[in-house]
Amino acid sequence: MDWLTGLQKKMPFDTLRVALIAGTYILGEIGFFPFGSSFRLGLGSVFYVLCLYSFPRLATLANGCLTGFVVVLVRVIVDRLISPHPIPWQNLLLDYAPALLYYLALTAGILLSKVKYQKNNTIRTSLYYMVFDFIANLLELTFMANIHTTWHSVYVLLLGAGVKGLFFLAFIATTELFRQRILREKEREKFQGQLLMGATLYSEGFFLKKIMKEIEEATEKSFHLYQDFLPETVGSGQKNELLKLAEKIHEIKKDTQRVFSSLAALIEPNDYTKIDLEEAMALVIESQQRYALAHHKEVQWLYPSSSSHYFVENFLPILVVVNNILANAIDAIGLEGKIAVIWHVRSQTLYLHLGNTGSPISPDDRNLIFLPGFTTKYSDTGTASTGIGLTHVHHVLTEAMGNVHISQTRGRVIWTWFHVQLPLRYAHK
């Protein structure tokens, strides 16, 4: 509603009040005349109460009086203009004036019962509205000059109040349903973003581990050099410099260790410890579909639906592997193509088969594509890709005691397949 608030500030009048009055009159013309007179049961009151329910600041007697006055005035003018025979103004006013009493009574009932604040119970609010609508209609009918109130008319008013109450309840329920659906979609997107971010941090953690290992080796080697040099071979000053170098490298290692510890804390979620394998696959495919659309590629996704639910704890390695392989598959596809995601679990091991109809990988490149920096992808300006996506896959699978191999099937279309095996630390149906 921020755009509505901004619009109101730019207008010299209250746009919500204008919308309330205009909508009430227009929808009030949709209805029927149960007694063959000017008295009508329309949907205008439903719209009126919905506005007061959605925007509590509109629930004032002044707005009720103004709405009723405008409705009466417009009806009088319209009837005067469209009637084939001129009708005296006073007769028209007598016929329509009780409608003003209806909106005043309806607004008063809402204010006295504080319905506008009871948004946590829509059924009770609808019942209140039915009661107020019936009372307001009964007052309007009582003051109609050409209608006598009978038990039959009372039954008609009860029926009308019930129907309008159901309309009100249906609209509120539908609005709430859409609101909950939007909230669920936002939560899903947030959860998806957290998972993919965790997967990215998880894969980067392997490079930090590699750096720490290399730093440890450099520290040990520099210290050995310090110990091996004899005083007569080098000066004492040079030997002290070697010791300082070893100490500095060791400090770098400790700083790297602190960074890795912070990174590990970020990728260890506190609100979930396991995830349904099928849900994880669906999240990655949904993310990669958006990636394909962003690059103006039409991808047909082929993946089987499964009734089995496997909840796994080591889902981050799976996300890293699937996400990087599918991203490379999309890059390998031209304007359109197909990607298949097939998986099954057997003996606590996940078997993944990820295929695509993009540019095939040459036999010479199959042993190189997992090396850091190796790439066959270049931008329009000739800039090479980083070449670390599949390197992440290799490092993650090595750490998780998994493996991957590549095959190609030839037919009408060449399919390139990445076959992955990954032990599951924990899984149950």
C-alpha cells in the first residue's frame, strides 16, 4: 500500500475517501429490488464495509454520512435524467433519502462494536456485518414512505444480509489466501537464497582449506631452512630474517584459520539440519531456470517426480555439485536445449545423472575440465571464464568421498552426461 500512500500525498483530496464513495455507489447499482420500489439490496454495502475493514481510518460517521448523501444525490439526479416523464425532486428525495440512514446506521454499528480492529476472526466479523446490515436495512425500510414492514420483508432482509455476509467472507478469505500464498513464495525464495548462498560458501571453504594447507607447508619449509642454515654459511642477520619469515607465514595461517572458522559458522544453519532431497533438487532447478531465462535461453527440463522422501544432512555438497554442473550445462546450450536431472538413492549412496544437449565435450578436454582455471567459455568480448565451477565440484566430491565421470550418448541429439556418486551421511524415507 506504499504506492497508495504516495499517491494520496500528491492529490489535493483524499483519494481513499473518493474511492470509497465511488465504489459504494457503483456496486450499489448491482442488486435487486425485492419489494417493487426504490428499496434495493445491492453490493455497495459489501464494498463499503470491506473498505472500512481494510482501512480503519475511513470508519467515521462523517464518511458514513458523506457516502450516504452522495449515493442519494446521484441516484436522484440519474433517475431525474433518465426518466421519460419528469418526476418531482421532492418525490425522488423521499424515495432515496432513507439510504442515508442505512449508511449512518451501518457505520455506527461498526464503530460501536470495533469491528475494524477485529481482523483476527473473519467469521465473527462477517456475522457482525450481517447483523448490522439487517438492522440498517430494517431502519431504511421502516422510513420508506411507500412500503409497509411485514414479516415477509423481514425474512427478505435476513436473507439479503446472509448473502452479503457470505460475499464479504468469501472476499476476505480469498484475499487472505493470496496473501498467505505470496508470503509462502517469499519464504521459499528466501530459503532458496540461503541454501544456494550456503552452497557457495561451502565450496569456497575448500579453497580456504587448500590455502591453509599450503601455508602450513610453507611455514614448515621456511622453519626447516632456518634450522638447516649453519652460522658459517649465512650471516646471523639473514638467519633471523628466515625465522621472522616463518613466523609471519604462521601468522597468515592463523588469520586464514579465523576466516575459515567464521565461514564455517555461516554455512552451518541453525534453523534446519536436514532437507528433503527432492525439495533440494527442485530449488536448484528453479534457480537455474531463472539463470537460463536471464541469458535468453529456452531450456526444457526433464526430471522424474518421486514419491520417496529422503532427508539428508550433507545437502550442501549436493547443492554445490548440482548447481555448478547445471550452470555449466546452461552455458553449453545455445538458444534452446534440454537438461535432464535423474537421481536415485541406493545403499545410502546418491546416484546423480545430469545430462544436457549443449556443445559436447571433446575427449581431450574430459580430463582437463576439473582443473582450476581450465575453461572453454569466453564472453562476447573474448574474456575467459574463471574456470572454477567444475573445480568446485571436484574438490567437494573428493572431500565427501564421492566421484564423477563423464559420458556421451549419440543419437538424433548428442547428450553429455555427468554421473555422480555421493555417499549420504544420513538418509531416511
